[in-house]
Amino acid sequence: MVSAVIILISSILLYFTFTFDIVPPILNRGIQPATFPKALLILIIALTLLTYFISLKNPWKNEKKLPNSFYITLLSFVVFITVSKFLDFFLGIALLSIIVSYFWGERRVAYLIMVSIIFPLIVFVFFETILGLRFPPGIITNLYYG
């Protein structure tokens, strides 16, 4: 049932992305505005279908109480939003990476540090160089943008 709702909402949103205006090449930086949402929604639909078919083979067990890591993950997103808004987006991603990785079971400090450095770098390279998008000012981004 949940998969059907996700696919339905994603399909409706995907339909609306086909109504986005096309930006003239002279104004276009990176990709067209509708390309990324389309790709993201198609990925969501594909992963939802994959999850659904996997759950047919191995049904999810119903749990009465959610694990504490679930609530800590929700709280870490609040921390991420706050840090991203007031300090720096990449600092927020680094903190989110460490907190989520730690509370979902990773205890090796070297791996936590690597994740907090490599994940924001991948995000930066993907959006800045491949998509041509500029990040909002912050502590770390101001060092790069000058």
C-alpha cells in the first residue's frame, strides 16, 4: 500500500515536470531545470518498485516500537537543516553523515571521518561541476568561492 502511494505521488509529480519551461541555451547553467527532478522521480519510482518486489520475497516484520536510531535520524535531519541554514551546507552534510552512520552502527572513527569528508565532496563535485549549480554562502563554501 505504501509503495502504491509513493509511486502514485511520484508519477503525478513526474507528469508536472513535463510542463516546466525550457531555458534558452544562453541562460542555461548545467542541465535544464526539469532534468534533475525527472531523474530523481524516476529513481524514486524504480527504488520503490525494487523494494516492493523484495518485500514480496522477504516480508517486513511488524514492530510495535521503532528503534531509537530512527528517532535520532529524524533529529539529525533537524540538526542538518539548522546547521545548513545558519552555518554551512557542507558542514551540515558532514554532521548528518557522522550522526547517521554512528547511530546506525558504524563505530570505527576512521570510517566516520572518511564518510564526513568524502560524502560532502561527492555532493559538491556532482552539483558544482557536473550540474553547474552554485551553493549558498557559508563557512566552507566561502573558502571555495572566495
